[in-house]
Amino acid sequence: MTEKNDVIEDIIEKAKPIFGNMTFGAVMGYCSGIALQKVGKALAVIVGIGFVGLQTAASMGYIVVDWEKIRGSVVSSID
């Protein structure tokens, strides 16, 4: 069992320079990437719930869209 500990200690000693090169910026970059990923997912859920809410309100008649007015505005802005 002593030989096994020596092998593990040798691996740890060999890996120290590799881990020593890991800088504060790399760790902060990784952490900010994970944080932005979580914020992005939460934002996507909020936008999705808002879209479903608006579509539900439109289908129930709470929101009425005047498509002729929209068509006229788009055509006049293109011309």
C-alpha cells in the first residue's frame, strides 16, 4: 500500500506545475461562463412565458390586432 501512495504522490507532484499555470482569470472566465449560461436559460424561460401569455390573451380576445393597419404601415415604409 505504501507503493500506491508513492505513485499517487508522484502524480500529484507532476501535476503541480499544470495546476500552477491555471490563473485567476481562467477560473473567473469559467465561473462567468457558467453564470451567463444560467442567466440565459432563465431569460429564455421568461421570454417564452411572456410569449405564451400574449398568445393566450390574443386568442381569448383581450388583444385585437388590426392587420390592415399593420399591412398599410409596412407597405408605406417599404415604398
